[in-house]
Amino acid sequence: MVAELVAVVLLLVPCTSILGAGLGMGLMLGAILSHLGPLGIVVADDRGTLFAMAWIVLGACVAVLALRADQVRALLTALRPGANVQPH
């Protein structure tokens, strides 16, 4: 529950939205895999609502990352080993 709240706060702040989308994507992939495994798709007679909502949130996170592809590329470039090394 706390991780989901952190993801929402990160998503709401424009400069950290890709981090929130990445965190949300990871959380929803975990939820989907849990539903496909031990939980089952239907939990407590919800007719698969939680499973469907996890897919919707995953899609929204992917959409945020796609819409902010330039920021994702910049972050990945900055995280690349040796990216900030200046030649002598």
C-alpha cells in the first residue's frame, strides 16, 4: 500500500513522473503475476475486478512512459556507465 502511494505522488510531480510510472509498472506486473499464480484471477468473489484494474493501471503507466519518451531516454543516458565522464 505504501509503495502504491509513493508511485502516485511521483506520478503527480512532473519531474518525477517517469519514476512513478516505472514504480507503478513494476508493482502492477507483480500484482498481475500474483493473480496468474497463487491468488487466482477472481479474489473474494470480485469477478476479476482487481485483475482488470491492475491491467488498466499497467497500461496507464506504459502510456506515461511513452508520452515522456524523451525524459526516459535522457534518464537512461545519464545512468549509463561513464556517461558523465569528461575527457581529459
